[in-house]
Amino acid sequence: MNNERIVRGEELENEADFSEERRFFLKQSVAMAGLSFLPVPFVTAAGGGDSSPGNPEPVKVTLTVNGTRHRLAIDVRTTLLDLLREQLALTGTKKGCDFGQCGACTVHVDGQRTLACLSFAIMQQSKKVHTIESLAKNGSLHPLQQAFIKHDGFQCGYCTPGQIMSGVSCIREKKAGSAEEIQEYMSGNLCRCGAYPNIVNAIMEVKNSGSQV
Amino acid sequence: MKAFQYLRPSKVQDAIRAVGSDPGARFIAGGTNLIDLMKRGIVSPDKLVDINHLPLKKISYQSGRLKIGALALNSEVAAHPAVLQKQPLLAQALHSGASGQLRNMATMGGNALQRTRCPYFYDTAFPCNKRKPGSGCAAVEGINRMHSIFGVEKANATQSCIAVHPSDMSVALAALDAEVIIQGQGGERRIAFTDLHRLPGNQPELDTTLERNELITGFEIPDNDFGMHAHYLKVRDRASFAFAIVSVAAALDVKEGKINAARLAMGGVAHKPWRLFEAERHLLGKPVSEALFRQAAALGMRDAVSFGQNDYKLRMAPNAVVQALLHAAAIE
Ligand SMILES: Cc1cc2nc3c(=O)[nH]c(=O)nc-3n(C[C@H](O)[C@H](O)[C@H](O)COP(=O)(O)OP(=O)(O)OC[C@H]3O[C@@H](n4cnc5c(N)ncnc54)[C@H](O)[C@@H]3O)c2cc1C
Ligand code: FES
Ligand code: FES
């Protein structure tokens, strides 16, 4: 490790983390967030006096994505969205606006839906990230993916991964009680094609079916 | 984006020292405002001090005060039983802000310290005294439909700033007599939330009265008798996920048909959350009625000015005050 040369973007380690639970329940993770005080060391990274813009020293981050633990060397400026798309080749998560305004980049971090475009990857140390790629299991689509197809929940499909990640949270967090409640919950996910009513119907159907999401 | 040094301290004093020792250093919490500004080159820190591992997430209720750590997430606070029970106005205001994803990331401290959304602050091709002191204010004669009607002198406006503070949460905290707990290198100090943000004057580059190396550690809200007689009204361009054009936090304590205490604050109208102290005083001791609310709203508008595209706010603002008061009084 001492003479290790880290090439930017190089994956240092990659192991399946079988202990990890796919599903997080809201209550549990909220309680954990309230209590957790991670003993993270005082980390110094990138530069240290050398503030030469274009070419900082890579920094290391370890995080779990869709059940696989990754140890990566990254440019300190990398967002979680760019890390997923450019370094882990998980291109299901979309870049719409890159400024928090559209929801196309919605992923789950420690079970909570967040925006990957407004997070630095280095700040996701030790976190568990789930993307749209985690939903289908053994070749069969997730019930909400199926329902989007059935209800025409998309046209161009660009917003769809973000819509589905939010939709899954909507059902898990029990906020799919009525069309109005779903609309308010889903307001952070814009759809230029205007598939909104069909998206609401898809979420309603899965919620009413009682399927495990 | 300029590269930066990244630190992840676990002690409050380490974080404060790390920012204090470097003029280019900034705290980062949820990052939802700072990363946005860094991507656009409006803020370019040399060093980011990640405060998410400081023990400042707790929400508790103790001896008549609701205490909320600076790192509690907006979504957690809005759903917390003690907040819903003791200060429902704060929960309403938080819930009306941004989107569900953003509320899962945004912290209380970061929300209070978010920068304005004025398009000229964001567009580096235009003059903006807030972004570049002394360059002028393009909004005075430009696109200003979202801009201030209070706290700025018309004659002096181009040397100052007519941008508004955009936070919904801040409006509720101003109305609820919240206190801000601030930790600096020298120790702790407490200020009224209404003294956190400042008017632009001749230094519009300063949003608040905080020193650069001071850390907000939490907020405290004293008990009140408003109960459920509190309402946050937000007028916006679409039904959800949009900044306020005008917003009103109204809270009333009505005893035997008469107003015993009242709080009124507005958002989207000034460089800081705008308390309507005179209107509040006018309500005291009088029986609840729509006519009374209209008088109070008119008093609140006495010093208002407008800049063309935001002329409509001179009528929208008092109407919003009346509506919010009617809701709070449960007349509507
Ligand atoms: C598309 C979009 C829509 C939005 N709509 C709304 C809306 O309708 N209503 C609304 O109110 N808000 C809205 N917001 C703003 C959002 O609420 C803020 O971005 C968020 O609250 C900022 O919190 P944060 O923790 O992410 O702050 P950060 O981005 O981490 O920090 C913001 C600033 O505060 C400083 N800081 C953070 N914490 C502390 C502390 N404890 N002590 C000292 N300094 C600190 C940082 O240095 C930085 O300068 C919207 C944002 C987006 C992107
Ligand atoms: S890409 Fe993240 S919100 Fe649009
Ligand atoms: S399906 Fe095209 S943007 Fe939503």
C-alpha cells in the first residue's frame, strides 16, 4: 500500500457485500441517522498547499453501490452522479439539469431518496447507495417498473429512472394514500413529456396491490 | 470548478479552527446550495470542511424549549413528533420548501444560510453587488418580479441590492422568536433569529451577521400558546417545488375571543425574513375579524416600495397576510 500509485478513477477494490440488506425501512434509518456519530478520521485530501486547479491529487472513497463495495480513487470534485455514471458505468441514473431542479438523478442513499447531482462523492464515504439498476431481480422487473410499462408512465423515458426511484420511496414511506398525496410527494421529479397522470396511476396500482417494494 | 482540499472533522472546535485558519475555507453541510454555487463558479472555496460528522443532529424538547441541531435534516425536522406538536408552523414551512429529495439532504443550518436565487447573482455576466461588490444591481431595472419590496431605499437601490432571502424555514423561525446558537473560536453566543440575517445597506455581499469562521450549532424555539392557530401560506408559480413569490407565517393566540398574542413574518419580500412588528401590535387585545386583519396588513405595508415587475406584490402581500391570518384564526 505504501508505494501505491493511484490512477484517477481506478477501482482499487470491489467485493460483493452479502451482509447488506437491500431494503431499508424509513423508521429504522431515521432513527439511525439521529443517533449515528461515525468515528471518521480527520481526513485531509487533495492538494495540501498545491491549489493548482485542473489536476488535484486523487482522493479515496469507499462506498457500497447496489450491494457491491467499491474503493475508488477520485477527483475530489466528482459528484455522486458522475461517479455512478462515469466510473461505475451505472448509466441508468440520469443527468437532467445537474442543479437539483429535475430529479432525474434520484438515487437512494442509506435508504433515503436524494439527488446524486448535488452530492460530492467524497461525502458519501461508507454510505449505501441504490440506483435504478438495483430494482430488477433475477431478470424480472420490479413491480413499479412493470406498472410504468402497463400505465404508459413514460414517453422518452429520460426522467423515468428518477421517477421510479422516487416512486419506490413514495410507497415505502406510505405517502401514496391518494393522487394528491402522490403528486405532492413526487413534485421533485419533473417530466417534460408530461406523463404525470400515468405515473400517479402506476404508483397507485403498486401501492394498492400490496406488493413488496 | 476549482479543486479544493477536503476535511472531515469530528469535533466542533476542529471544524471552526479549520475554517478560521484559511480565508478560502467554507463549511459544507447538505451541499445542496454550496455545490450548486460551486458548479457555476459563483463560490470557489479552496477548502471544504465537511461538518456532517459533528454531533449536531439532535432534536429534543426540554424545559419549554424545542432544540434542533444545525445538522438535523429538513425532512426529519418536518416529521418529528415534538416539532409537529410544539411548533407546527415550522413543520409546515419546512414541508413547503424545495422537493422531498432536497429536504432529505438539506440541513437546518444550511437552509438558514442559503444564498439568494436572484438571476443576476447567478449570472456572472451581469453586475451584482452581492456577488461583486461595487458592480451595481442589474435587477433594479431588469427582471425583478421576484424581488424585494421591503428593507431597501429606492433612491439607493442600484448601490445596494433588491434580492430576497429565499428560505421558507427562516420565515417560520423569525415568526416563532427562535434563537440561533453560534459557536466561534472564542466560545458560544446566542442571537435572536431575526438578527441573523441583515438588510443589504451598503454591504449587500453580507447576507448575515455571522463571522466567516462561526458555526451555527443549533436553534431553539421557546414554547408559545399558538397551538394549531398557526399557518404558513406560500404563494408560488406552481403548486409545489417552487420558491415563494410571497409567503406569510401567521400565528395567533386567541383567548376569550380576543387576540392575546400574534406573530407575523413574510418571505420573498426582503433581504431577510420580514417580521411585521407593527401589524402584530395592532392585533393585540382586539377581537378577531377580517376587517381587523385588513387593517393590520395595511399597516404592515406602510414602507413598501416596488421596482416595476414586482409592483403586483404591493397588492399580493397584504392579501396574503389576511389569508394567512384567517387560516390561523380558523375563520376560513
Ligand atoms: C431546485 C431547488 C429548489 C429549492 N426550493 C426551495 C424552496 O422552495 N424553499 C426553500 O426554503 N429552499 C429551497 N431550496 C434551497 C434549499 O432549501 C437549500 O439549498 C438547503 O436548505 C441548504 O441546506 P444545505 O444543508 O444543503 O446547505 P449547504 O449547501 O451545505 O450550505 C449552505 C451554506 O451554509 C453554510 N453552512 C451550512 N451549515 C452551516 C452551519 N451549521 N454553520 C455555518 N455555516 C453553515 C455553508 O458554508 C454554505 O455557505 C431549493 C434548492 C434547490 C436546489
Ligand atoms: S440532474 Fe440532479 S436534479 Fe436534475
Ligand atoms: S418521459 Fe420524457 S421526460 Fe418524462
